[in-house]
Amino acid sequence: MAVTHGVGDEAGSESLNELVEVAHRIRDAIESVIEGKSDVVRLTLTVLLAEGHLLIEDVPGVGKTMLAKALAKSIDCPMRRVQFTPDLLPSDITGVSAYNQQTREFEFKPGPVFANIVVGDEINRASPKTQSALLECMEEKQVTVDGITHHLDGPFMVIATQNPIEMEGTYPLPEAQRDRFTAKIAMGYPEPLAELEMLDVHGASPPLDKLEPVATTAEVKSLIQAVRAVYVSVPVKKYAIDLVHATRQSPDLRLGASPRATLQLVRAARAHAALSGRDYVIPDDIQDLAVPVLAHRLLPSMEAQGQRRLPEQSLAELVRRVPVPDTK
């Protein structure tokens, strides 16, 4: 079947070239702080351009928060950081209505969620009630306080870090919360050479302090518009649906991926294709993103748990088994 491009004209090519050029600037800025993690940085940019949210899970000290801060500082836009703790309240995130004695009226005091990039540090150290304060803003890009809805300016991205659930003082993220994150990644330990370079670079002064914005909010909005125009053929869409549907039928999984997961998988595939310089999605884009986009939404069956079989392993097996469409 022939592939037709949705933005194959001259204007579309210019937008795509601009996207790649600006994305390279942001990537280089982040990699000046985070050494040896090019795949992680690329996925972070993919989620940003897909209008999604990113969950970074790993042990303390591997650079989770630094990655989030590096992305935020690379873009000239408002950024707020929230340190999640057991005593954090939902109003500490969304904001609160306070009484003004001079005007004798209640005034809304916006919380830290009113920013383009919100960094939630150690999100699973707060109670599920506080975690749920992010549900509305992540899905609908708005906050409702005392019956009044306040809209959030785009681009809007939540980058949350969390420690593994087996560590002390952590709460599991509710399924609804996990489902709103477009992708989950693990930083992993750096390679010895990258760690040696880190000692040299970070030894004198923190490189994050020297990081300057390399893109504006308007540029990021333009890139997001270009990603929306990336073409996805019907066979590729069906392939994404087949993968998601397979997770719902797998005996290794008691909870498969939701329709929201299908939508976010295709959105992320558009961004992935654009970062590769293509104005159309191919099955490889879906395959590359299947595990980071879908795995954190899945729950293993009792049998899989007994065999210590992770959802990532079951999903990788499904990716190998589900037939790939011929888009040539």
C-alpha cells in the first residue's frame, strides 16, 4: 500500500526542518548537563512535542530531577517545581481561594501548576489524594477550584520523578494517574566513561547554572503544530490498535492498555517520526515507543507475578507477535 504524506508540500518541509533544528538545539543543551543518555533525552523531547507528560522512575541520585530541570531551563518559559512530601495538600499544587480584606472578596491564588513545565519531584512520596490533584490539569489542561475553572496556558507538560515503590516512604501511583503519563522511562546508571566526564564537568560548578534557554515558548508551540500535521496511514493506526488490543487479551496481564493509551501512542509516534525528519509515521515508530508508552499502564496477572514476569517483558513479546502492516 502506498504511503501518502500529509505535509509533503514545501511549507510542510520547512516546518519539519525547523522542528529538527530547534529540537537539536534543545537536545544539545540538555546533553550538556546529562551525559551519556541520548535515548532518554530523545524520548523526553518526543513526549514534549506529543503534548504529553513524562514519568521518570529510578533510584535516587541518577539525575532524574536534573533531566527535568535541564529541559525546563532549555526553553524560555515559566517553570515551577513541586517537592512532593507526605504532608503536601492538593491546594498546595492547584492553588487556593483567599479572602481579601480590602476588597472583601475571595481571590484565587494560583498554585505551581500554573506554568508551562511543572516538575513534580518524588511524586510518589505524597498521598494518593494529593497525587490526584494533577488528574484534571494533566488531561484537560485546566484546574477547578471552588467551582471555578481556570485554564492552563500551553504548552503544558508535567515531568514527574518517582523512586521505586519498594523504597521507604513511597505510595503507589493510582492507575488513573499512571494512565495520564504519556511515557515512563528509567534513567539507569551512567556508563563509566560518562560518569568520569560527569566528575570533570560537575566538579567545578553545576552545569545547570550555566544553562541558557535555546528555544522560546512560541517556537515550541510551532513545533507542536508541525507534529500534529504528521501523517498516519490507516494501516499504521490499525497496527497501534492491534498492539493495544493484544494487551487486553494477554493471559500475562490482568489490566491492558486503555483507549487513551492508543491515542497517546499515535501522538508520540508522530513526534518520533518528526524528530527523525519524516512527515509520516511508520510501524517502526510504533514499535520503538510501545514499551515506554504502554508498559507503565499494564498490571501483571497473578501467574505472571509468580513467575516474576514484568509487564515490559510481556509487552515486548506482544510486539514480536503482532503482525506488522506492509506500508510500502
